[in-house]
Amino acid sequence: MAWVRDNWLKVLAILLVLGALTDVPYYAYYQLMNWVVVGAALVTAWQAYKLNKDWLMWLFVLVAVVFNPLAPFYFSADMWRIADVIVAILFLASFFLIKPKN
């Protein structure tokens, strides 16, 4: 249960960015996705910071900046698809790269 408690936001972010690979016609979906990805990226950056994994922290800060819904980047649909896949892979990798110290 601790894993679910610690990672539910990342799992939701993965599902939303992979869902964005389909042609979702609703702007609200992308807004929700951006907020969730930013939240998950900042939580992941904080977890990496606490484990002294600075490179990983800055990588997820960059993810938060790119998906920032308040000052959005305007990329082509193809560029966003690439970004979505990369971010999904990064969040999946974070499950293995960020493990609490025992």
C-alpha cells in the first residue's frame, strides 16, 4: 500500500500522457494533463532531491517547466507526442531510480 500512496500521482500522469497520444478533442483534457504532470514532476523532483540525485531532480524540474499550464510552450502535435512518450518513460524509470533509503 505504501507504493500506491507514494506513486499514485505518477501513475495518473503516465496514463494521461499516454492518453494524449490519441486525438483527444477536448482542451480541458490537456489542461488537466498538464496540471497532473507538473504536480507529479515536482513531487518526483522533491523525492530525487531528498535522495541527493540532483541530475534526476533537475530533469523532472525541466518536465514541470515544459508542461507548465500557466505559461505553455506551443509545440507541433508531433513534438508533443514525442514529449509525451519521453515523459511517460521518465516517470516509469523513476519507479526504479527513486527508492527510499532503508
